[in-house]
Amino acid sequence: MLRVASLTALAMLAFAGNSLLCRAALRDSALDPASFTAIRLLSGALVLALLVALRRQGPIRGDWRSALALFGYAAGFSFAYVELDAGSGALILFGAVQASMIGYGWLKGERLGPAPMVGLACALGGLLFLLLPGASAPPPQAAGMMVLAGVAWAFYSLLGRGNADPLAATAGNFLRSLVALPPLAALYLGRLEWDGLGAFYAVLSGALASGIGYAIWYAALPHLKSIQAASVQLSVPIIAAALGALLLGEALGPRLVIASVAVLGGIGLILLARNKQSR
């Protein structure tokens, strides 16, 4: 279990690291969000393809719908972090992902009992509180982009459920997502900016936090129950906020703290109720 716990902790650090690396690149360098997206997806695709090749257990897989959802997540994520702090961005992303997946389940006929309904109300209330206009509220356009990124990631996750070989599928999806990069560059033409430090952060985000991070997560997943896998990801926004304050000097304001407690506590209540139902 120590190995599984170590792999899980490393994966959560990698997921939070994506937020920090993207925010640092777009705040502290001249690199533009379109270039960050391109470098991240390209470096992630190369590392994942290499891991699949070294494993020698089958070909690269994936599908086009998942690839487009992955691109939508990566692009929205990058453009949102031009203005969002690492912690608030991770919280908005995480909340949007969970709300989207719960909403999908509701549309498919899943119904929530009293406790999950309270949890959902707390989580959505926390997000609304964070996004309400005010001096400490995140910029609405950036927050909207991160919500769209969360919806895209939820769609990507739903498409990939039950995948027999998630590593090979992820490698194929990363490779397929590269076809969307030329249109993105054309749309952003005239505003593309190169920066060596920003590109380095983007490579770390794609190769290490995404490519290696996903590989580590897939190694841990078979040893975790579904409720454990979902619950442990509650730590990602907290890790991102804490490291953002420590490494990037970002403020941990009362609005973010209150919203974090409401969102993560509400989602935790939903997961706890699901765990009791499964038992």
C-alpha cells in the first residue's frame, strides 16, 4: 500500500503542478497561451508515445472525439490562466468537472438522495460565491474559459470510462489533438510570442506533469476503489492553492478559502453518500 500511496501522491502533485506551471509561464514570461497549449500537447504526446512504445504491449489507440475534448480542455486551461491564480483556477476547473459529471449522471437517470443534494448545493454555492462580482473575484472571462475547460475534461473523462488500455488511449488522444494546433495558431496569428523560460515550463507541463503524471496515475488506479480515486482528487485544488502561495506568491484570500471549503466539502459529501450506497 505504501507504493500505491506514493504513486497517488505523486500523481496529485503532477495534476496541481500543471496549474502552477501554466500560471508561471503566462504570468512570468512572454509566452502566449496558444503557444503554451501547443508545446504542452506536443511534449505530452511525445512522452506518452514513448512510454507506450517502451511498454511493448500493443499499439497507440484513442479516438477523435476524445482528442477534440482534450484539446478543448488544454486550450481553455491555458487561456484562463492568463488572469487566474493557480488556486482559484484549479478550484473552478475541479468544480466544473465534478458538476458536469454529476449533471451527466442526472440526465442519464441517476438521482441524488437528500445528502448528495445538500452536497451539490454546497459545491455549486461555493463556486457561485467565488465567481460573484467583487474586488477579489476572478475575472469573469477567464473564469468562464476555465469552466469550459472543466466541461471539456469531464466529457473527455466520460468518453474514456472503461477503456481497456488508458495509457495507449491517452497517447493516441494527445497525438490526434495536434491536428487542432494549426487552426489555433492561425486564429492567434500576430499575437504569438516566444519565450525560452515559458517554453521550458510548457515542456515540463506536457512531458512531466501531463505525460509522466498520467502514467503514474494509471499505475495507481487499478489499486484504488472508485470512491478513493474520486476522493483523493479533492486534494488537487488545495495543493495548487498552497503551492501557488508558497512558490508564486499568490494570496490565499478569505473568498478562496470559504469557496474551497464549500466546494470540496460538498463534493466530499456526495462521494461519501455514494460510497454508503455502494456498500
